[in-house]
Amino acid sequence: MTRTRRWFAGGLAALLGGCSAAPAEPADPPASGTPPAIAFTAKVAVEGQTIHISYQLTNKSADEVLVLDRVPGTDAVYVVGRSGTHLVEIGRRAYAMPDTDKVSWAQAARVGVTKLPPGESVDEQVTLALPLQRRHPYGDDYGDGTIKLPDPIEQVVFCVGVVRAAEAKGLAADETLPHLSSTTSVQHLFCSDPVKL
């Protein structure tokens, strides 16, 4: 091998070795067990530079459930990408604390709940401006760089988290649950059909 070829091969190896994948969304494992009996309908409409969401969720089960729908902040929703896709999830739900040794949090973020007895319903509307901005209860950087939404975003979906009241762990007096795996492991998601953006 000539000196030029060795230099090129070495430089290429160093360049490729130095490349790392863009920071990705944290793992989002599904809940265990069967979901409660819930009737869920949602309409997601994209109109100009706005996304309009309307939904109704009815508790058809024999026991009280908690709807994780009181998200703090102006838009009152979370916005995250689904890894490996061009789909963005707009959600009112819980997330697990990211598994990282590069960032620590003094305490778990929390999401408010609505107690829903058997037969009761919640009807809500949400309006979001485009372009969408990522919003996660633990921020955008877990020590490996800023996590961004897919580019381009091709579809959006809206999801609501529901937990059986009897399975909720850490329900506080202010009717909030922690964004921890103890919540997500018993949280069941009810989602709209994906809509083209």
C-alpha cells in the first residue's frame, strides 16, 4: 500500500469512527396487561399552519380510571418523534425517566390526571401551531446532544394515556402521577389514526 493510500484509509477510518448517530428518542416500552374498557374517538385536522384535535374518552369499565390529560404548560401536550419513522406523536400521557448516566434529575416530572368513574367521559380540544416543536417532560438533551423531531414530519398521531386507579403508584394529593416507569408500565395508550401533515 502506498503512503497516499495508507493516509486515505487511515483518515477515512478516523472519520467514520468519529461519526455517531443523532440523539434518539428514549425507549418507550408498552404497558403490561390488558387495557381497561375505554371508548375513544379522536379527530386530528391540519388546517393551514394549525393542527386541531378533538377527542372523547369514555370509561366503559366497572372501575375508576385516571386519564393523564393535565399536561403543564401553554400547549398542554407533549410532542415527540417515534424513533425510526417520520411520525410525530402529540400526547397527553406519561413517559419514563430517560435511562442515562449523563444527566440526573432532582425529582421526577409529573403529569396531572382526571379521575374518571365508570360511565363518565372527558371531551377535550387542543390546538397547536405549526411547525411542531419537540416537548418532553425531561427536556431535549440527555447528555448526547439535542433530540430533534423527524425531518421531514410526514404524519402526526394523537394519544392519551389511561391508568386504572387501582394500579396507579405515586398519586399525589394534587392528583398528579410521576413520569416514571412505574407509571408507564400500567399506562395504556389510546390513539387516533395517523394523519398526513
